[in-house]
Amino acid sequence: MGRRVLIVEDEEFVRSVLCEVLSSEGFDVTEAACGDEAAGLIDRPDRFDLLLTDVHMPGRLDGLAVAAHARTQNPDLPIVVVTGRPECNAGILGLQPRCAMVLKPYGLHAILSAIERVSA
């Protein structure tokens, strides 16, 4: 079994592509369509080895809140945050270490490189 990754993305097509790519890279993928759903998955006893989350999503929790919640459960969790807004960098700085930001639009290579950086 591969490393467990939680992908949090509200756009179904983007989430589907990310799930497919990371599955092909050997990850055991779990997906969530919003921050609230992701928080519930994070609260389960099984731990994730990586969190990949978009910032802006519907629901109570955005991606930064999901990442902060995940850190309360697992302080060393590698996190990749995807956003179209560079001003989110300040929120991401508070999630260091082992957190990377990828700006939209992005290529899959950028996601895989960010995962490699935070997982090292």
C-alpha cells in the first residue's frame, strides 16, 4: 500500500485528475470536495501521509483552515496548498515547516515537485 494522501478540491474535474495522477504515482488517495468533509476525514483514527488542498472552497472551512486542523492532528504532516491568490502566502507561512504553495494555473509537474519538496 502506498502513502496515504487526502486531496481536498471542490472542482470535480480537477480533483479527479489529481486523484488519477497521484494514484499512478503510488499514493493511496482519499478525496474530499470541501473543507468540512476533509476535517471529518482528518479526525478519523487513520492518519494521512500528505495533504493536498485548494484554498478557496465552499463550506465553513477553507483550505488553510483544513491544513491548520490537520496540523493539530499530525504536526509533521507534509502539506501542499493550491491557490490562485498569491496573497495566501502569509497564511501558508504559518503552516511551516513542510508546507508548499502552488499557484494556479499549474501543471502536474508543479504538484509533484511540491510533494517531493515537502516530503523530503
